[in-house]
Amino acid sequence: MWISVAQILMALALILISCEFFTNGIEWLGRKLGVGDGVVGSIFSAVGTCLPETMVPVIAIVFLREDSGSMDVGVGAILGAPFMLSTLAFFVIGISVVLFRSKRETGMTVNVNSDIVSRDISFFIVAYSVGVATAFINIHFIKGIVSAFLITTYIYYIILTVKQDSVNQGHLDKLYLTKALGLKNNMQNILLQICISLTGIIFGANLFVKNIEGVAELIGITPLILSLIVTPIVTELPEKFNSIIWISKRKDTLAVGNITGAMVFQSCIPVSIGILATPWHLNSHIIVSSVMATLSASTIYFWIEDKGKLNLIPLLMGGAFYALFIISLFMKG
């Protein structure tokens, strides 16, 4: 067990270092392509760091279809990921703002592009709600239409994000490969750094998952709890680390957009796969987590609509919704 714990810590360190390289590389990619915080945070970063958690349900569902336990893990991971993003990840951003307040010119004020955040969350609420509601429909043809709708929704989201984007990245640190190895700051080396960092993120996440599964088995955590809570926490680490890094650098729109963009991706693409490739039957635990995710996202959306800006209160409330879900698990045994 102690070997597993040591490997978990090594995996964490690898993910954190890789995320630092990834955020640096992805910002430079945005600069070279002439795009702004909306595209960089909500699309480039969000999709890139969604790879680990997207691989978990796809592997569990597509390659292990005969195993009903793997199906449960896959469906739990599909809906557990957006649940973690819309509750715990927002809470982590709020805590990060508090911890880094002394080095932030804006202090504890969250300085984001409200239009970007509001747009992302509105897409998430619609897509996620439609995906969950489909579990109560047992008509294969309609499920196919919903899957097509979710994929089309994400394509439209990308088009809209690019169309509404504005260049506003501010100061960029030197590309780390340029700083460390003296390489040219060109597109090839930017893409090389992004690929290396993504490889580190994926390898670290896989190492973390394998060892956390072993530890969970030793202490008696059920597969359902593992798929709903433990695995999503692990696979969402890249998004959380990226956002912490950007909060520390006072790039709030990138930090929040990284989370909200991932929420949109997770509610469209993996959910569409789950609807098509599984019976898509949700148990009470998954339904409760889905309700908490929607309530937390809605809190942020309506707060921005009412106040015209984002502050710590709705972000920290994400932790309250996450805690309510944990309490419901214990109450149901």
C-alpha cells in the first residue's frame, strides 16, 4: 500500500509539472494563432485536458461491453466528470483566489469575461439536462436523435466561441522549451511542448488511477463510489491544476473558461457516446449528482446574469453542492 501511495504522489507531481508546461504552451499557441482567452481557455485547454477522463469511460464502455461492472464505471465516469467540474472545480478556483490574493492586483475579485462564462454555462445546462433526461426515455431512435443533437451542439459551441473571441492574453512567460533548451519560439516547438505535456498529463493520470483503484479496493470503496467520486477527482486534476496556475498568474478568464469549456465538452461528447453505447440507465446516486451539478452551474449563471460579474460566493457554493452529494451517499448507505 505504501508503494501505491508513493506512486500516487509521484503521479501528482508529474501532472502538476505537465500542467505548468501545458498552460504555457497553450497560451503561446493562442498567441501564434491570433486567438484570445475564449478560444484558448474554453476550447484548446479544455479539450486538451479532457483527454484523460474521456478515455476512462470510452475504454470501459467500448472495449469492455460484456462486463456490466465496466458499463457502470463508464456511465458513472461520464456523468461524474461534469459533476466534479461544476462543483468541486469551481470551489477550488474560489479557494485559489483566496490563497493567492496577496499576489493578485484584483485581490479576491474574480476578473473574468462574464459573457464567455455565461455562454459556456448556458450550453452546459442545456446539454447536460437533455443528456440526463434521455435516461428516462427507452426509445432507441430518440436516443440517436439526442446524441446527434449533443454533437451538433458542441460543433455550434465551437463556431460561436471562435466568432465571439477577442484577443486579450496579456503578458506571456517565455516558452519553457525556449527558456530551458534554447530552442526557437516557433510553432513546431510550441506544439512539441504541448504534446510532451499532454503525454505527461495522461501518463500521470493513468498512474494515479491504477494506484488509487488499488488503494480503494484495500479500504473497501465500492466500484460505484470509485466511478462517481474517486476517478473523476483524479482525471479532473489537470483542469484544476491549470486553473490554479492561471489564478496565480491573474488570468481569471483562462482559469474559469478552462473549467466551463471542459463542462461543455463533457456534457456533449462523452454523454453522446454513453447514450449510444450503453443502456443509459441512471441509478439514484448518479441522478442526485446530476441535480447537484445543474444547481451549482445554475447558481453561477444566474449570479452573473443578476450581478453582471462573478465573485467568490457562487464559486465557493460549488463546495456546498459537492458536500450535499457526499452526505446523500452516506444517508443512502
